[in-house]
Amino acid sequence: MAVVRQSRHPFSETIAQLLQSITDGGSTVFALIDQAAAARQAGLILRPTSLIVFGNPKGGTPLMDAFPLVALDLPLKLLVWEEDGLVRVAYNPPSDLVSRYDIIGNAALISAMDRALNALADAIS
């Protein structure tokens, strides 16, 4: 189940701080998808909404090598949106992958990924 946290910062500052924290932590930002901009291009309206796709190949690659279907959920993602004046950040805990893909023998790695996502959310909430 997704974890949802409220940011204490405006939307753009939340995005900027998350991006900085991700790179400062040694991970790579693979994509920043502005979903509201994509909606505008299609003639639709969507509240400010962005998806940050990021990870560290040293962590994700061993999991994907051992359990190929994990690549459906990796790299990690953070969803940031603004609604009713509040900015929220959501993510799926990597520990959810254990039961979804019958992952065994990688508890320390999964736990480290959980802690990393929690720390990112803590930094903006």
C-alpha cells in the first residue's frame, strides 16, 4: 500500500528538494515526468503532478538479476502532487516487493531501500 506524506513546502520547492536529496544520497534521477504538462499538451487539465523516477543501479540491479519481474517496479518512484493547497508525496515501499515477487534472501537491501525512501519523505515533511 502506498505511503502518502504531506510536504511542508510548495510544490516546486518540494520537487527541487527531493531531486537534490536523491542526488546527494548517491542515486540517479532517471526521469522527472511533469504529468500536468503532458495533460495540458493533450488539452486536459490536471493539478500540479510530477513523477520522479530514480534509483541506484548498485541496489536495484542485483534484485532485477535475481528476480526479473522486479523491473516492473524498479527504479523507485516518488509521486508529488498538489491538491487543495496541500502538497503530497507518495511512494510504494520496496518491502511490498517481497511478497509481490517472492523475493528471498535480500532483506538488508530491501530494508535499505525502505529507509532511503522514508528519509526522502522525512526531509520534506
